[in-house]
Amino acid sequence: MWKFIAGLVIVVVLGFWAWHVEYGTERTVTFKIASKDDQSSGSSHKYLIFTSGNHVYEDTDSILHGKQDSSNVWAMLHVGNTYTCPVYGFRIFFMSSYQDILDGCRLDKPGTATNTAITSVPRTRLALAS
């Protein structure tokens, strides 16, 4: 019986912690994008946004927040622009976890830079170079 109670306590504590990370840490931040990067690992994908204030935010889907359009959000954020965005979570170093950007980013100040983080080289150019 004590194992059941201990297990139940652990589940409740972990559930509360997960709720707190998802909803208890929401806030609004303003930042200027210095650069962007997209990282793939197997079937998972993480979009990273680096700010001029030396902060890093991620843009990933969140089931609990109903966010399923992280690719669209990431494509709309451009290097050099200043945005005000709702975020949640916190930095966990050993898990490479960052505050996550939610929907509802607002462009505050357009910059002069373009989205230089997304570059592609045509395949024909690669073939000719080798």
C-alpha cells in the first residue's frame, strides 16, 4: 500500500511541476533577433532564436498550449527585427531546454537585415563545385 501512495505522490508532484512549467512561467518578452538556427535530431525538430541581448529562445510545438504551427511562427520571425512575444518555461542547461515562444508575436520595430539564417544553395551549383 505504501508503494501505491508513494507512486501517487510522485505522479502528483511531477504533474504539478509539468503544469507549472507550461502555465506558471508564462510571460511576455521583447527582443531583437540576432540570428536563427534550426536543429534536427531524428524525427524531432527545434528552432532556436538568438537575441542581441544574449538570450536564446526556442520555437517548438506544444501540445498543452495547443501550438502546432512552430514552423510558421519561425518563418515569420526575421533577423534584425524587434518582437514582443509570449514565452513560457525556463532554461535547463543539462537538457538543452530554453524558454519556448508561443503564438502571438508582435513586430515592434522592423530592422534592416533580412532573414539570413535561411540559406540554400541550388543542387546544380553544388554539383559544379565538386
